[in-house]
Amino acid sequence: MRQAAPTTTFMDTGHDHAHCLDEALDRAAALCADRGVRLTALRRRVLELVWGGHKPLGAYDILETLKAERRGAAPPTVYRALDFLRTHGLVHRIESQNSFVGCPDPNKPHGGQFLICRTCGLAAELNDSGVDQAIRKSAAKAGFSVGRPIIEIQGLCPHCRKKG
Amino acid sequence: MRQAAPTTTFMDTGHDHAHCLDEALDRAAALCADRGVRLTALRRRVLELVWGGHKPLGAYDILETLKAERRGAAPPTVYRALDFLRTHGLVHRIESQNSFVGCPDPNKPHGGQFLICRTCGLAAELNDSGVDQAIRKSAAKAGFSVGRPIIEIQGLCPHCRKKG
DNA sequence: GCTATAATGTTATAGTATAACACTTAAAAG
DNA sequence: CTTTTAAGTGTTATACTATAACATTATAGC
Ligand SMILES: [Zn+2]
Ligand SMILES: [Zn+2]
Ligand SMILES: [Zn+2]
Ligand SMILES: [Zn+2]
């Protein structure tokens, strides 16, 4: 019914991003159809902008672009679209940067685990079950019931490491 | 030279927090002396306010209290103090809440791992090496060099779980 | 088409953080 | 002890991030 999720490691700088983006939009359309919710033109456009690259984007960056395209785009325009997209797992918020990034696997519910390069700004979703289990184990020891884990690892991506 | 760090699990509601706070201030004074930096009255007071409880505090909450005590307290007053305290590991920022909390073990450099109760707001520092290792292992697989890991686990603390 | 609901437009405001420069205080040098 | 210098704080203004509230438009179901 749905194509396999793309790899979640750091994208090669030369990867076919047009294809990458097309697939993300297709996945979003399918997911919304499945759930009986509306991927309106605005929501689709915001998702497209967020997927413009693998670098998280600020809400006001998105707004700048929207303003050039729609009369009367304002902060609520973009925040409402982002809220919808986040509710359906199509977009994640990077808490440590007040920014937003597309999710490559919106059908599988998950809190976001991110690797974020401090040099080039690229973010890659990790989604590692070993990390998740270590957290659950450690939380259990403290008698804590885990809801939403937020994991944002700042560091250097393979590409920026080489150039170091 | 320095007393042992306090436990990092969820504080019992009835624990001796006056003592808990005193120790934190003593540790801070010792650390600043060691490093030859100044724990001024303002910085000490901000640290004291942050350690008012184990519930992270917003910068403007701190500012409200300061305003009642100092003529001309303004946002930079508190942000500068917080910057100093964070630089020396005395305070952590909770990225997902724009809030700040005292660190129980400022001498050991570490990124913060937090359990945060969504009901009562209490935060407990985890600092689990299993979690850290799982992250490093997973990041290494992606060729990523880990700098500062941010881990904020939202959920229910033991106390709120029982009442749930 | 008519009605109910969802989505968006629009204006205003709340909440978080920093820039820039003036002033004061405390350490360091002589 | 005085001068010099640097660090810390005061003060004003502003940037950046996010939401409230209400009006208007578009969509879906009847
Ligand atoms: Zn791509
Ligand atoms: Zn990079
Ligand atoms: Zn305490
Ligand atoms: Zn609780």
C-alpha cells in the first residue's frame, strides 16, 4: 500500500532530492486520504517548504516564502499548518532550535530522535530502538512512565567531519 | 573536597529541600572558587531562585521575583546570570519548555538527560551511562560525531502515576 | 441549494531572548 | 593607596517565536 520509508541516515549531498521530496508529498497525500483528513493546498505547500531540504526551517522562514505567494499570510497561517502536519506526524519540531523538519516515516508513530550537525545544520532522524530501550530501562528504574522522549544530538555529520 | 552529589531520582515531596538548596549553593560557591570566577550576589540569587524547587522555572518567572528585590531588574539581568550559571554547569536549560533547572552535579561535565513529569512539572536529572552509550553507538553507525546530546523525556513521575 | 463544520484571513498581543551602550564595581598593576 | 583595566550590571530598545480572538471563506453532507 505504501512504499518503504527512505533511509534515515545523513543524505548524500548529491542525492536526488526532487525524488525525495516527491515521495514525501505522496506519502503525505496517502496518509491524509487514509485518515480522512484534508491535505489542503496550504498545508501541502508548507510541507513542501519544510521538505525543501534536510535542514530544519524556522516558522518565520516559511512565512517569508508564503508571503510572496499568498495575500495575507501571517504567523497563524504557518503555525496552523505546522500544527496539522505535526499532529499527523508529517513534521517534527526541533525543540532546541525552534525549527521544523519533515519526517521520513510518518506512518510509524514515534518521538523524534535527531542527529543535528552544528556546522551545516542538516538533521537526520535516527529512530534507534537501542536508544529507546535504554531510555525506557533507565526511566523504569526511577519509576517513571515514559510518554514522549525528545532526543536531539548536536554534533558533526560525516561530511563536515571530513572537512573539519 | 566536595560532598557527594545528591541522588538524581525524583525527590520525595517531603524531602528536606532547605538542606538540598544549601548544598547546591555551597557546591556552586566551591566550584566558582576553584575556577577563579565570581559568584556575585546576583548570580547567587538567581541560582537560589532556580533551586527554589525541582521544577524548571522560566526566565521571566525569575525576573518577576528579582524585580521585587532590585531596582531595574530587566530581561538581560536574568539572562546574563543564567548564561553564567549554564556556562559553569550549575544550571541546565530545558529546551522543550524554555525553562531552567539547577544541576545537582555541576562538577561532572555532562549534557542533560531529564525526566519531566507532565502533571506536576517536576524534572529529575537522569545521567544514565547506558543511554549515553546507546546514543554514541547509534550515532557512530551513522558516522556522526556526538557533541552535546539533549534528552528530555516527558511522562509521569512515580508520584503522579499513583494518583493517575 | 442549505446548513453545519472546517479552514483560512486578519488584527492584535503574549512570551522568549538579545543588541547596544552607559554606568558601576571590583580586581590588578604600579 | 591610587591609577588603570576589566568584569559586571543597569537601561533602553528591539528581534524573534507563538498564540488569542473573531471575521470570513470554502468544503462536505444533507
Ligand atoms: Zn532529500
Ligand atoms: Zn554537517
Ligand atoms: Zn530539593
Ligand atoms: Zn509528577
